[in-house]
Amino acid sequence: MLAELLARLNRMITWPPPDTDRNRFLFRLTFPLAALASVYVLTFALVSDGLLPYFVSIVLLMVTGVSGIGLLLMRAHRQEVAAAEAAELARVEGAAP
């Protein structure tokens, strides 16, 4: 049962994320919110000198990094597809005068 669940999750989770409008919206929303939250919690951790706020700020910094990397990977994929489409269009226009 656990093996089936893990196999199903393995098919569903992809990295880099597919470049869809929904994913772009979610990543563009997550990145600044996580950045602001991590700065706020890190400031609180430095002032209070508590151990738990440090752990929370580290997790928030990781979320910020992952969402930033996801945005960059989606942008690179989008640019690669646009370049391939432009090359194909130029090839077709050059072949049919």
C-alpha cells in the first residue's frame, strides 16, 4: 500500500515545475511572501535569541530559495521553448519562398 502511494506521488511531483499559468502565479506569490516572512522571523529571532524562531527562519529561507529557483527554471524553460519556436518559424519561412 505504501509502495503504491509512493509510486503515485512520484508520478505527480515533478521538478522543475511545469510552466503553467497557475504555477507561475503561485511561485510569484510565494516568493515575496516567504521572503518577507523570513526577514520578519529572522529579526524576531535575533531580538529574542530563541531557538525556535531560528529554525522557523531557516525553513522560510529554504522556501524562499526553492520558489526563486522554481521561478528561474520556469523562465529558462519558457525562453528555450520561445527560441525553438522562433528557429522553427525561421526554418519554415526560409524553406518556402
